[in-house]
Amino acid sequence: MTRRRLSKMLAVISASMSLLTSSNPAEAHEKGGAPAPRESGQAGLPREPGISPHAKPSGLEEAEPFAAPAAAEALTSPEASSHSSGSKLGSLHPPAVHFPIALLLSSVLAEGLLLTTRDARYAETTRFMVRVAAPSALIAAMLGWFAGGFAPGSDDSLLRWHRWLGTGTASLAVVLLWLSERAARSHGRLAFRVALALAGVLAAVTGVLGGELVHAAIAP
């Protein structure tokens, strides 16, 4: 009986020591009894067997470097700024061409009235409109080059005709201005009238081709 009681007491003491040791992990750590590390995956979750803890999740590729800095650099480069400025200037070409076309055709009408009525007031009207038409034609032609680009070798047939007829019309408008001032001083208007008729035809044809370009661009 004494040995049996002694064995029970030893078992109770051993169980109590085991409970004290497991309930105080700090003391166990101080005594060198650190718990064994647990294998886990990311965020403390249990890791599946056969998968390295350093392996990347399946289905995820290595991300490409963020491209926004490169895109921003391209947009702010001198070439991009120049192209943007050229596009803005080119967008002014369609409204700008109406002024020289209308002025040149109106000059043809006024000169025709001068020829038929002999009223000197039409001569002054023609002279005034040519003075305004020449610089406006130059500006419209310059804007047209910005709109069509400075690589005429890549033009299609319609754009090529429009480009060079428009450039020729603007050049002729400058010559027409000189002839108009010369006619006002010497009263000889034959050369002026021939140049004015040619400029009117060129302006009309160039305008028609420009309209074809616009309609082709917006056609579905």
C-alpha cells in the first residue's frame, strides 16, 4: 500500500510539473527549451507539402517595370512637343482657307464688274481684296503644310494635288498683289486680269480638293 501511494504521489507531481512547464513558455525559453519552429507558408498559414516557402504563387508572372515614367518622358520630349504644336496649327487650316478663297473669287467678280461697267470704284474694291487675300493665302498654305505634314513624298494622290495647288495658289496671290499695285499706278490691267483669273480657278479647284479630303476623313 505504501509503494502504491508513493507511485501515485510521484505521478501527480510529474503531471503538475509538466503543466507548469507548458503553461509558462517564457520560462521554458529562458531555460533553453525554445519550441520547434512550425513550417508555414505566407502570412503564417500552413504550407502545403512539397511547396518551397520561397516559391512564387502559381499564375503570377514577374511584373513588368511600370511604364508610366517612360511614357511621360516621351510626351514631354521636344519631339512630342513639336508634334503637338504642329497638330494644333494644322487644325487651323480648314477654317483659315475660307478667307483667301472667298477674297480671290470676289476679286474676280469685282474685276468683271469693272470691265463691264467701267466704274472705277470696282478697281479699288479689287485692290483692297487682293491686299487681304495675299497674306491670308500664305498663312492658310503654311497651316496646310502643318496639317498635311512636311513629308510630301508620303502623300496620296488627292493630298498631293491639294498640297501643291494650294502652295501654287498662295504663291500666285503674292504675284497678284504686286501686279495689282502695278496696275493701280500705270493703269495697265491685262497681266493683272490674267493672273487674277488663274488665281480664281486655282483657288476654286484647291478648295474642292480640300473638301474631298475632309469628307474622306470623316466618311465611315
